[in-house]
Amino acid sequence: MSASTVLSRALVVVALTTSAWIASPVARAAGTVDDASVTGAQLFASRCGMCHRAGGMGTGLLSRRPNAGTGLLEERRDLLAPFVIAVARNGTGNMPRIPRGEVSDAQLARIAAYLAREPAR
């Protein structure tokens, strides 16, 4: 097989993979495309879950705070959406600030509403 054939096939694979990624709402949640069909739960899983789900560093740190209760944000019932947004945008303790280039205002609002158990807007 010639080098040009191998390169052509590789480009086709990349194009197909990329188009499948763009078509997936969860993939978009992990990227920069802002799609209103992606839920707060999906956004939380893709953007925050690595630290704030079971086994994550943020979960461990939060669970060690005095009177913190559970470190799992999804299990808490005392979170307010404006608080979630302020902490995400400004950072706190070991948590870095999350810039708008990583999570848009619309995405963060859906994440905050999900964690605060508010109806999606």
C-alpha cells in the first residue's frame, strides 16, 4: 500500500471520528460548542466529574472539611446556584478558577442549576 493511500485512509478515519464527536451532545459538553440540549448533569460529568465525583481530588478535599458532610457535590442539598457559579469562576482553596473559555456562562448556569436542584432555564 502506498504512502498516499495510507494517508488518505487516515484522513478519512479522522474526519469520521471528528464528525461523530461533533454530533454527540456529551462530546460537545466536553468541548467548546455550546448546545442547549446538553443537560447540567451531562456538563457536570464531563467538566467537573474528574474532580467532583467519587474518587476525585475535590471530593476528598471537601469531605475532610469540618461540618462538610458529603464531599460529593451531586449528593448535597445545600448548594445555591450563585454560590456554585462564584466558586467556579473565582476558584477557592485548591480549586482553580474556571474561565469562560473552558465552560461558558450558559454551561455553568446549567451545571449550577443541576447542583442546586433548580429547574433548568
